[in-house]
Amino acid sequence: MSSVVTIDGNVCTNPIVTNFSSIICIVPPTTVLSNAQVSIVVTSDTLSETLSNAFIYDVTNTPSITSVSPTVFTIAGGEFVINGTNFGTGLATVFIGTTKANVISTSSTEIIANLPSLPPGIYSVRISTDNGYARPIVSIEYRFYIQNISPQVGSLYGGTDVYVQGEGFDSSSIVTFTNDDKQVSCDIISIESNQIHCKTATAASRAIISSNGIDPIYGTGFAWSPRHLTVQQGSIVEWQWSTSALLSTLNYKIQQIENSYDTVAFDGGFDSGIASSSGKVHRMQNDSA
């Protein structure tokens, strides 16, 4: 057998029945603006009992919210201050929607809490104190959205200053650009709640060729590694070289030749300049190779 308790026609929630002689439940709110003496009704299946004028809603004892600050948060949450009256001296409980906040302090006129991280949206604030639930019901908003990105075209090499306008940004925000399965970062320069300034990283794929290859006759340091590489248009090819103590007199340079059999530099082709014992050079592949 289950019992339902109503106070002034509203259901008393979370009932706990003890030894079939006692019911403990949470008193529902009322819309009255002055003191009201109301009836309690207990219903068990088809049986009902009424206790007239058994409970008083006391306006002077009701916790009241006069202001909350701030009313807009990032999705990370943050410190929340609630001002009002009759909050009591015990530590209050604050719910943002159905999520419990971490209450730092409670006085009769002020509650300070750290709000949890929540998805964007509008949430009701419910406050439970020694004197019951506070009224009126107030709402706060968690914001996070992108409104505009400028510019919308940048260098494939990266280095473009990008400004992202929107709401709800904070120090934990990051910016990435995605294309299919590839992600390219945008290094943060500065962050405000409504704007992020970042600088794009290179979006081109990178292939590295080192001087650590092994020649079958002369050994390590006399061949590039890898010896053969196929790259797509738009890729960045980087050559890296350095010499060991045993090869201290060896210098390197990169030159473009007509084909894999030539040993003479191609006229007007790519050239890394004066040969050196260590260094690196890169170029973007404009054609498939």
C-alpha cells in the first residue's frame, strides 16, 4: 500500500513511511503571497484522511532571493553569489538544474557557491536552506557558441592571425580546424569571453628526409633516408642533415635535377645554397611527385 500526501492540493515529495504511523516528506511550494493556513490530505489507495488547517505557510519565515550574480557563465562554471533574506546559518544546498553546486559559505543574506561545468543552456536555480526552499525560482545561462571567424582564408603554411567571435570562451578554450580526419591547431595569442585571437599552424603534411641513410659502399651519412619518397601536391618536404665526429669534413646541399640519373643541377631548379655540415631546408611540393 502506497500513501500520497498533499498540502494545499500540492504533492509532498520524497515521502518516507516509518512503521505505518509516520510519513516524512518535502513540503511543496505555494504561490500565495501572504501567510496561509492550509490542509493536509493523506491518501492510501481508496482511503483518504484530511487534517484541516494543519500547516501554515509563513511568508516572514520564507527564504527570499533578491539577486544572483553573475547570470551568465561559461561551460566551465565558476563562482556564484546569491543575495537574499532568511537563508539561515546552516550550509545551504544549491542545485543548478539537477546538478549540485559546491557551496562555499552561507549567511542569512548571502550564499557563495562554485558552479559545476555544464553544457550550454538555461538552468533553474533551486536553493534549500534551514528554513526551506528559497523563492522566487531564478534562472542562469551557460553560454558557448561561435558567431564569426575572420579571416576565413589563410596560408597553407600557417601563421595566419585568426579572430574567433562568440560567447563563453575562457582559459581552457582551444581552437582547432578539422578536415575529414585531420586536425590543425591554432595557437592561442589571447582570450576574452567573446573573442579568441590565435595563429594557425601549418596545415600541409610534412615529410622529413635525413642524412642518416646508409650507402652500401661508403656507409652511414652518405645517403638520404628515405632514399625514395612519394609526396602529394601541397606537402612540405624537409631535408635535415648533420655530421658526426668521423665525418666532420662532410658538407651537404640540396639541388634539383632533371631525373634520378642526372648529376648536374637542373637550370632554374630548387637549390639549398652553399653546402654546410649541418642544417635543414624545406620546400612545398607544387606538383605530385
